[in-house]
Amino acid sequence: MALTKKGSRRIVVDGVEYRWRVRRKHWCCDYEGSTLGYVAEDATRPGTTLVVETGRPVVRDPDLVPAEIVLPREVAAGIRTARSKGWTPSSKGSPFKLHLSAG
């Protein structure tokens, strides 16, 4: 499943360019979509998509600070973690799922 260019952001991690975006669709995250997640892929040679579940709840209360904020440093850390766990972004295959702790 390729990541659309519209709405995605560019990030360079260890000299490699990626595209990423926060995902709110149900397929991204566990727990009936109630946790925040994002997806990333190699920007120049898209292959296997990285699907990251942050473990943080999605807050839909307008009086609270929105939880749908994912910082680029979190994405960079997630990409590095996924690479160390075997994600090869330029190879073809099913999405690589990474579950992170809310702590």
C-alpha cells in the first residue's frame, strides 16, 4: 500500500529520504483505531510501508490538547527502530508493523 504524496511530509533519516504522514484510518492501528499511528516509506524507492502505532490514545475532546501530533523526531526514531528490527523499506512486501509503548 503506497503512501500518497498529497498530505505527506518529507524527512531525512541517516541520509535516506522518507515520506510520512499521520494515519487515522482503522487499518493503521490496533484497539479499534483508538491509538495514534503514522506510516512512512522510502521517498525515492517506495517498497514496504512502515506502519507505526505509538500507543498514545487519540483524544477527540476539543477542550483538550490534540493527541494527533506526531513530531518529526518521533518519526525519525521510529524509522531507526524499524530498521534495526528488520524493516527494509526498498523491498516489496506486506506493511511492516511496529508497536511502540505509550511511555
